[in-house]
Amino acid sequence: SQQGEEDPQALSIQEGENATMNCSYKTSINNLQWYRQNSGRGLVHLILIRSNEREKHSGRLRVTLDTSKKSSSLLITASRAADTASYFCATAKAAGNKLTFGGGTRVLVKP
Amino acid sequence: ETGVTQSPTHLIKTRGQQVTLRCSSQSGHNTVSWYQQALGQGPQFIFQYYREEENGRGNFPPRFSGLQFPNYSSELNVNALELDDSALYLCASSSQQGALTGELFFGEGSRLTVL
């Protein structure tokens, strides 16, 4: 079973716009991570946020975490065509432990 | 380029057959995890190996088995293949430091089709 549920399942935006996707999970966590996957290939780690953190930035990425609501959001600012991919949130109950992935959000950035 | 390599990239098997998938972890990484990703879904954890010992297992039957070798490379074996085993199999490695941070480095996967 998958712990995380992403919303929306699919997102289509114009280049330059911001893309926001959300993730909800069910149990307590040590950390939450976001990964990107291009067209059925391997996953690329984007950012990790620990349970005691509320917000984190990395380049054009901004992640928030609300442990009281068991939810997280990923914001991609000034999107580019190269950002077209599926984005997955994944939670870990303990550092170094298995990751439980959500179903992903498919993002299409139109040039 | 993550440095995690998997082979083969694609393969086709028939029901009842056995398959072995291979993974070379990134240099310096001693922990390997395997995930199964069905089409249109997120990856699901199969098991993890640390220093040649299984270190956690997901909800997969015993016909899914694995090995880790002294050089930290790993194999995933699936016996008695079923149609539902058709998926992308992803290997991910992490270092001892990575085990503290939780970041995984994924290979490109092996796409298995069972007919």
C-alpha cells in the first residue's frame, strides 16, 4: 500500500508559470522526500525535509511540511519545459529506512 | 549520472519462469534497496540489503529474493513469474552517511514484461 497520496494526479502549465503539488500521508515520519522521474526512467532525488522542519528551499524548489496535517507541498517556480516529469513524494519512518512512495503527480510544462 | 547501474534494461519472460536482475551500487555505497514500480504507480519497497544481510522487507512473497555481494553489488531474483510481476524494477543505493540523511540514488531500472 502507498502511504503518500499526491494531488493533483496530473498538472499542465505554461512555461514560466509555477507548479504546485501536494502530498498527504498517514503515519508519523522521520523525513519526507520528493523525487522526479522522467518518462519511466530512474528517480532523481530533489529535496528532503525532516519532521522538525517546516520549509526548505533548493534552487527553484520550495517544500513545506505540516506534520499536524500530515501533508507536504512542492512548489516549482518559473517552470521550464525540462521540468516535465512525474513527481513523487516519499516518506520514511526512520532515517535510512525504507521509503513509502505516493502515486505521483504528472507535470507537463508546455513551451 | 548517479553511478548506479542496472542490467538488463529490458527483458521479456513467460509465466512460471525465473528472472535475475543485477545492480551495481554507486562507489562507496554499502546499502542497496530494491523497488517495484507498476505502470502509472509509485515505487513499492521490496527489500533492503546492508553489508550482505537483508535489512528490511516489504510486502512481497518469498519468491522475491535477493543477494548482496562483498563489493556491495546486488541481485534481485524472482521465481515462478506471474503476469502481475510486469513492472519497472528499481535499485537504489545509499552510503552510511546517506543512511542518516535518507537520500537514495536510483538506477535507470530494469523493465520486466511477463507474458
